Amino acid sequence: MTSFKQVPLTCGGHTRPVVHLDFSDVTKDGYFLISACKDGKPMLRQGETGDWIGTFEGHKGAVWGVALTQNGNLAASGAADFSAKLWDARFGEVLQTFDHEHIVKSVNFNAEDTLLLTASNEKLIRVYDLNKPEVGALEKLSAHTSSIRHAVFLHNSRIVSVSDDLTLRVWDRNSGQEVQKVEFSSTPNSLELSRDGAVLTVTHGTNVSFYSSDTMRLMREVAVPTRCYSASLAPSRATFVCGGEDLKVYKFDYNTGTELESNKGHFGPVHCVRWSPDGELYATGSEDGTVRLWQAVPGRVYGLWKRSNDAAPLANGFKEVAAN
């Protein structure tokens, strides 16, 4: 066990529960973090420090899902106003609005950042070409019998999704058909594809399950002390973090399933967790309306844990909009 006490950095600005997070890859300006919140205003931050960069304003309802391209230039959001939006993350401007017929719960870019998918309470997954966003959905995938919570590109030819119908489904984009299905005894609350694209992490009930993204073989399953809402596998695959109903953030050894840490910083259930692309920290979002950043190795000099006068650079040109 570590001899250092975890003291997370608290990122304020949201006024309602934070329900989803996404990091860009490491860029020449560091890396970036976007947060989805029920206040309807996604926020962009410098990932290493949590410094606020800007707020995306335009949705008229709770934002449930967000995504960043690898280079951090584009962002996407899905909301309760029955729309998904594509944003220029450098300037905070809407590039395209995709209208839906129900709440959009999830958005995701493919590995090449040429496609965007949306998943909604319509029980549909839509795929859009970012080179021709005005054309509308290229594909619509349908088999779920209830609202879709999360969906991600596995590879360009496949998509995976989890739903309130207690299933995980794998889709072949070439045929438009479901090709695999995994059933759960409780709602799968979160879905994450590892940085290397090899492992899918799913939370359901008090369990965190890890599947091979190629075969959907269950590689390991770890029982955790609380009803778990989100989990994230470290880029190194040495550890994973998770959080949920009991307000704590847990870290486990991925290979052995041994609990390494549990920390309490939030004042509400933990809705989302994500590892940074460099593995130096993980971010959590909560019912309490805050995003918190936790060190992978408490006590290490990093980001704002080494706060100096030369703060990390912001995304060039972002039109700053006051965070309420």
C-alpha cells in the first residue's frame, strides 16, 4: 500500500452531475479532457492539470456522452435535447448538429477520426462520415430492445454496445447485423475500449469484466465492494480503477484482482472514471458536479502537483466562454 495519501485535484465549474469523461491522446500541447454534465455544458480542460480551457454552449438539455479525437481538434457530444453535436474543439464552435428522435446517450470517434457514431434511446446506433457530415447517417444498426447506454468502434468494421436490455452486442458494419451477444444479470453501466484496442472493460452490478476485443472471450472478472458505475483500464494494463454508489474510487491490480487503494473525495456517487493517455493520472466525475484528478503514483511530481508559474499551455485559439 502507498505511504502517500491521495489528494485529488478538484475541477469545478459544472452545476449538475458529471456523467461521462474522455481524454485525447498526447499531443504537442499535452493532452485534453472533456466532461459531460447534466447542466448541458460540456467542458474542455488541460488534461495534466485540470485547467479549464472552455465550455461548449449550444445544447438545450443534459449532456450524457462526450468524445475527443486523438489530436483533440474535434469534440462530440450527445444530449437530452435529442441531438448530437460535432464541435471544433480549438474554437468551441459547432460544426454540425445531428438531430435524433430521442435522447442521445453515447458518441464515439473511430481510430482514424473519420467516422462518428451515436447511440440513443431510440435503440439505434448511427454512423456518420465526418468528411460529409451534412449527408446524415450512413448506417443504422438496430437489434437492442431497450435504450443503449454506450457504444464504441472496435475496429473500422465492428462496433460494440451495451444496453438497458442487459446485453452487450457486437455489430458487423459491412452486413449491418449483430454478430455476437453477451448477456448480463444486471445492467451494464459502462463500456471502455483500452488504449491499444485489445480489451473491453464493462461494469455490471458489483463486477468489472474484461473481454478480448477480437473474440469477446471473457479474460477476467473482478468483484468490487460497491455497485459499480464505471471502470477504466490503465494504458499499461497493470491496474484498473472504478467507482460507483459508495462515493469511493478504487484501484485494483489488473492481473490478480487485488485491491490496491480506495479513496474518498467525492460527495456523491462516482458516475465515470477514465485513465489519462500517459497513465500518470485518472479522472473521475460525480453526482457532486465535480471532476477530480488522481495521481497514479501519489507523491510523484506531475501536473499541478508541481504547481509553478509556467502553467501548461492551453489549446490555441479556443474562444473562452465563461464557465458558470
